[in-house]
Amino acid sequence: MTRYKELKGTNIEIVSSDPSNPIEGQVWYNTTSNVLKGRRPNLAGSWSAGGNMNTARVDMGGAGTQSAALAFGGENASGTPQAITESYDGTSFSEVNDLNTARYGMGGAGTQTAALSFGGVPPETDKTESWNGTNWTEVNDLNDARQLGGSNGTQTSALLYGGTPTPGGTANTESWNGTNWTEVNNLNTPRWRLAGTGADNTSALAIGGRASSFYDNVEEWNGTNWTEVNDLNTAKIALGASGTNPSALAFGGEISPGAVQSNTEQWNGTNWTEVADLSTARNRPVSAGPGVPASLAAGGASPSYTAATEEWSLTTLVGAWSTGSNLNTAREAAGGAGTQTASIVFGGNVPPVTGATEQYDGSNWTEVNDLNSARSSMGSCGTQTSALAFGGYDTAARGKTESWNGTNWTTQNDFNTNRYYLGGAGASSTDALAFGGVEPSVSDKTESWNGTNWTEVNDLNTARRSMGDAGASNTSALAFGGNTPPGANYKSETESWNGTNWTETGDLNTARQYMGGTGIQASALAFGGEPIPGNGAKTEQWNGSNWTETGDLNTGRTNVTGTGTTSAGLASGGYDGTASSAATEEWSDISLVTVTFSDS
């Protein structure tokens, strides 16, 4: 067996506190928390289709992992309680021996070959059955008959909490030691139709549920007591959950009667974060797996009963924003061009509008020669030494065009149609595309620049203003988001330009306007936007087909200027909800995260 030292050239460190700035691949043992930890690239998860169950049903018990799971009991579409047990091998479900007592709404714990089923209905039962990989055997009963509680653990160390039949739900908690159930300390909030997850009877999370209303409450069990911790972002019932503390997922469920959800939230031990949705919205699924690394959601209702299965895996590198040097002049709605280490920002609104131009070398901003015409909300493209500024606003919509040669701005031929808050794309001062904006009515017009003149070409499908933009030339561009007044009619639509026509493609996850954008037609970033605080920090990454939520800006803002690429981007200036901003942030498409041995 290869040793760690042979791979990395050093032994695993033994330390009393985590290193302040660990590098990728570094591993250490923390003697204070008694865990092995390491540093690896941060990965985002997503759901993909797995093999369907043989029998569509809801309110099953579950056990095991993503590739070795067990689903038992449940209620079928005709309302009949089931004794069916199905085993999943990571590809397909196979029927195995049935429960002794048909039921649904039970708790489940354990693995594919050593599982436990307890409680359920009809009627509310206290029955417990143990699975040895072949057969179910009745063992000692619960103290309280109930259904629809939260549960977790192993065949020899399990926990059941909440549920009915008590009106409004019960707070009772019972702990299983492999032989008997023992009543232990209650939940703080009685409830039913909650989700539960955790390693054993000493560690658990009770998530969501209801009594007189739908709850976002989450409670943490330490083996003795329940403690309220930070809530879900969305109150819900009948959801699925998997994993352990501090690495859990909560998915699906209902936010109001009949309002079935696909939302997924990820728990890091402190907070819940919304991550990639289920492909099929559903409530009352069965779940399995260690949570964030790999999970399973099967069955449920959407709202019709489904046999569909989805598998959660960590598949995508997660980028992150870090702080760079501030602009010399705080501003919003400026133009920009270039790369992360060789950018130029020009114009914008301080207020008033400015012609100030600054260059960034990856460390500092330096003031250079100003635009000839001060303005904001213009289109822009190019590089630090060959850029173009077009359109914009001073006291009215303008069609002015200026080119930058690395030293000075030169006035060029105007647009055919004056406008501002438009999108722009292009590689240099001789190759550009201008689209959308305000004329003062919202515009769908597109114009192409050849270095001398603007020519009208085919229009956007959706007229809009204040959109995000990306693109490497006047034949390859992307327009996303924006607004189509009257009012805050925020858009999520994305359109792709092939040199002749615009084609509608995959929408942003969050409709918004006044965002920053950077990249090319096949690989782009969208960040910031209105409204603040709701969307001001959100970042989404485009892979040519779909948008995926990724790491947020550190400072939420609108009218932010974007330059660079999807692997190394730059966000400069903007409006932070109070005033124009000078903040600069640098994007890297690879960020690092510290993990424990159990969830790495």
C-alpha cells in the first residue's frame, strides 16, 4: 500500500487547531476535535436520473447508500399499504422479501443488509422489524405507536422523533440500542411530516415538518438534548433528507398544501444553502446516502405517484470570489474590457456621469486618459489595449462610439439607434455587437460593428434592457436576464447569437437585471443584479446549455462591471444598495474546502 508520505513528501500533521491557510492535498489530524481533515477542491452537486422503482409509492422507509439502498413499505397510488421491499444496486431496483406487516409512514435506519423499520400506519403501530439482508424479523416494539416522524441511524443505534397520532404532532423521542427502545428527551417543537437524518442515536437533525403551520425549524440532537439551530431557507413538510451533521441534504417536499417542490438545501453544520434542484419535484420520497457526497431520492408524489429515482453527486468544481484592489473612482454602470490581470474600466455614474478610465494589472488600478464623452450605461468590449465604448447615457440616450488603442480614446461613427443600458460583445475595437437597451422605449435592436460602421442585423427575440452579456466576436454572443418595463419585469431568458440570428436557450435560475457578465457564448458568468439584497451577490455559470448557481460575490451589488473569463473573471464597481462602489473582486473557477475524513 502506498503511504501518504510517498505521495506528498511529508507525514500527516498532528495539530491542536486547523492550519490557517492549508493547500490542496494537505491532510492533518486535529487533536482537539479528534478528526482527520484535508483540503480539496470544492465541488457542487447535482441530481441525475437513476433506475426507477418497480412500484411507485410514497411514505416508505429507507436505508443504505446511493449505490446500495433499501426501500420498504409505503402506500401505492390506490391508497393500499405495502409490504414490498426493494433493493437498489446503483443501477436498478430488485424486489426482495416483504415486511411482515404492510404499512406506510414508518421510520427507517441502517444499511442495505442490516436495516430497521419502525412505526407506521394503518393503524398507528409500534411494530419494529429488523432486516438481515434476506428476511424481516419482528423485534421489540416502540413505546409509543406513531407515524410520519423523523428517523435516522443504524440497525443497532437508531432514533425516532416527532410524528403523530398526537394532535398537532408529538415531540417524543425514542432511542434504539439494538434490543430495546428507550424514551429520551423531547424535541423542542412538536411536529409531524418532518425529515430526519444522522449517523446514529447520538447525532441527528430534525428538519421541517408541521403542526398548525409549516415549519422551517431545524433541531440538532447530541445524544442527550435537542437544540434549535439555523432554519431552512424555505418552510416545508414531507421532504427527504440524507447525510450526517455537518454534511446533510434536504430536498423536495411541500411549501403549502399541494405545492410540491424540487428545491434542495445543503447543511454545512451552521447554515442551509440552496443548491441544485431535483429534476422532478416531489414530496414524500424515500432517501438514502451520506448526504452531500452522494444521495438518493426515490418515489414520492409529484403530485401523481412516481417511481422515478434521482442520484445526487458532486460533479462540478465550485469557483469563488476573492477581494482585489479598489478602483480609484467608485462608480456604477461603467464599461469594461480585458482579462482579470489586464482590465480596463471606463465611464459610469459616480454620480454624476464620468469619463474616468482606469487600468488593472492584477494588483492595482491606475488612472489613464478619459473618454472624450462622459457617460454611463454603455455597451463595451475588447481588451486592455483595444477596446470599444458604444452608446450610453449622459442627459439622454446616445449613439456615440469611441475606440481605445491602449493610450487614448478616439471618436468613431455613431450607432444607427441611440440607446443605453444595452448589451455588448466583441474581441477588439474593430469587432463588436450591440443589442437591446433603452431608446427610450425598451429595444430589441441588434447592430454589428466592423471597425468603421454599425449595421443593423436581426433583432433579439425578447426586447430588454439592463441585461448581462458575454461573447468573443460580432458573430458569437450571449444575452441573459434584464428587464422589460413597465415595472420590475425581471427576465431570466437567455439568447445565443450565431452571427445571423438570436436563439432562445436555457434560462437563468434567478430572473434579474443590472447584473455583470463575462465570458464567451459557450462559457459565461452572470453575477450580482437587482433586487438587492435578494440577488445582489448571486453568481451563475453557463456551460453552453444550462446555468448553474455557484459561489456568491462577497459584496452584493447591481450595475457591476464584468471582465475576464469564466476561469478568471473580474467584478468591479457597481451600486451596493447605499452608494456607488469601488470594490473589486477576482473570480477563480477552483476554490478549496476543508473536509473531514468521513465526508471527503
